[in-house]
Amino acid sequence: MARFPVVASIALLSLLRALPGPAAPASKALPADLRDFYVDLHRNPELSLHEEKTAAKVAARLRQAGFEVTAGVGGTGIVGVLKNGSGPTVMLRTELDALPVEEKTGLAYASTVRVKDDAGAEVPVMHACGHDVHMTALVGTAAEMARRKGDWRGTLVFIGQPAEERIRGARAMLKDGLFTRFPKPDFVVALHDTPNLPAGQLGVTSGFTLASSDSVDLTIYGKGGHGASPQTTVDPIVIAARTVLALQTIVAREKDPQDPAVVTVGSIHGGNKHNIIPDEVKLQITVRAYKQEVRKHILAAIERIAKAEAVAAGAPKEPAFAVVESCPATYNDPKLTARIAAALRRTFGDGNVVDVPPQMASEDFSEYGLAGVPAVQWSLGAGDPVKLKELAAAGKQPPSLHSSLFAPDRDPTIATGVEAEVAVLMDLLGKP
């Protein structure tokens, strides 16, 4: 579920400010084996909770680099451990899953995969969020860290996490003993690509970086009947319409304007014919916030408002309210963020490491920090610098993550990802 578009105005300013110089690693050729690994992953994506082949491919590369690998952690998750003497323990995370999106990039290696989803429907599958970039960077980093074992001391824990797009995988791996069966890390780090920064550029955010996410199912009940005789019914569509409008006052009037939050009704379904008033209407709502108290208030307010609108309309029973999916806000430990930003700037130069604002998108990397370990996720530029300049000049944005048209500037993006991960790990680990 993770989604990392940098706010448009900030992205444009960042591009105009930071693009004059060449991105540091853009001129470096990507090793053929990493390119082939990426192309294979991209051509053969797997949906959340079904990442068996993907996990096996990552596990094989970790074993090749000398890691001791355990499969089947939290489902299809993998954990690779490389011990190299006394020193800190650092965990690096990648995601394994792809999205039910039909690829329209036109790439020679575009995915044409179609599978049955958990509901039995046939869906296309695409790495539209760049998890294939993350996996390729991780295995490249594993090989480089193994090659440079003489330069560091400590323990590396590399994980391939399933089901990030369904915000289940991190929690599942932790529940399955990630921090008890394996060395508990002193630091947890990860990167995530973004099409709004050019390849070769990196973004950092201190403190709250991604919002919490709660998916709410709300069913409003009425009394159905003939559309020509509304006086004999209690119309749940009208109740739903009033409820949708009233929900907007939660953000507008019930919270501090300086505490960001979003309430979006993404789906509303009721009825199946022009002249029939249905018995019920179903709504699907997403709630985003940073602060836990704001999150709790919004969820309680949704339930309160839905009940009040039902009572006002004389509904036969209260609405059904359920939070069906959720994850907490992602908080980048400020001290660790400053350390990582300094390491990245030493490697790539000040002009290629920019501050990016927090976003209302969400993802379950947050779970690792809440488990008691300082954690930081930074942004990896994936855009073609020339195309981004052209789009910025025209006031346009590139295809976002989760778009059928999303295609990273492959070689420099992955090369930068490897170099950035190595730089961060070398800084956090002990020295011989």
C-alpha cells in the first residue's frame, strides 16, 4: 500500500534546485547480473501473500553472498543473516509483492502476468510500486557487503517482506519471531523509490514521514421499496449521501488545522435498478493521520456521525462500522535520520540529498519502529532527469507509483540504490 509521490510543488522546486549537476552514480553501468535479476523480477511479479517464487529468487542471491537464510517467516517472508564479528546489528528491508495493475509501459520486459486473486477473479499483475527495484538493490548490496567484510564488523539482517501492499507483512514477520528468532537489530533501514526525484538523487524526512492508514467498511441500513413510493421507505442512499458530506466536517471542524488528516470515501454501493430503493448502502472509507490521538478521534467521529444520520432518518437499525485494515504512521527516528543523511551526503554530495516533506501515504515499515528499534526509510530517485526537467517546465508530473505507466530509470536508479544502502550500512556498522 505504500505510495510515495512527493508533493507536487515541493517536487518541482526540488528538481529545479537540484538537477543542474549530474546525479552522482548515473554514469555508472549496472552489472549485467543485477540488470537480468531486475528484468526477471519485473516480468514475473507476484501478488501479496503469494510471493513464493520471488522470495526464492531473493533467498538464492542472499545465500550466494554468504548469508544464512530462513524462508517462510510470516508467510512467504525471508530472513538472511550475515555475522561478521562483534558490532552493531543492522536490518535492511525490501518488499516482495506486486500490484493488481495491468502494465502499459511498453517496455520490452513488461509484465503480461495474469493470475487469480484471493477472491477468485482474474487480475493483471505489475511491479508498479518499484519493489523490484528494492529487491535488486538489496541483493546487490548483499554481494557488496560480503565482498567488503574486511571493512566492517557486526551483523547484517536482510529481510524480504511479503504483503506490504496489503499492510500485513511486517506485522506477520514480527509475530513470527523476526526480533526473537533472529538477531534483534540496533537499527532498521529501508529505501523506497519515487518517480518525482531524478535517478541519482535521494530524499530524507525526519520525524513523521508517512501517515497511519485505516480502512473502514460502513454499511447503512434502510427500508427498501418502490422508487415511486419513497414515503413507504427509509432511503439508505439519501442517508449515505448526508453521511458522506457530514464526514468532511471531521477534518474541517473537529481537529486542530495544524494536525494533518484525510477522510476519503473511496467507494459507495447501493441498489441495482432505477426504480428500487435498496435496503442498504455500503461505503469504503480511508482515514489518514500522523498523530495517534487524531487517528482515534476521526474513527470515533465517523461512527458517531453515521449513527446520528441514521437516527435522524429513522433508519431501522444502526449502521455497521468496522475497521478492516490498518497500519500506524511511519516515524523516522530523528537522530538516525540525521546520521543517515550525513552518510548519504558524504557519498553523493549535498546537491543530491534533499529534504522531502511528510506524505499522507502509508506503509507497514512503521511496524519495525514501533517494535522498539530506531528506524528510517529514505527516498530513492527513480525518474529520468531529462524527462523530469521537461515535465517540471510544463507544470506536469510523471506517472506516479501504482500507475500502469510507472517505469523507473532502471540502471541509474538501481546503481544509486546499491551505493546508498552500502553507504548507510557501512556508516552504521562497526569498524575493524
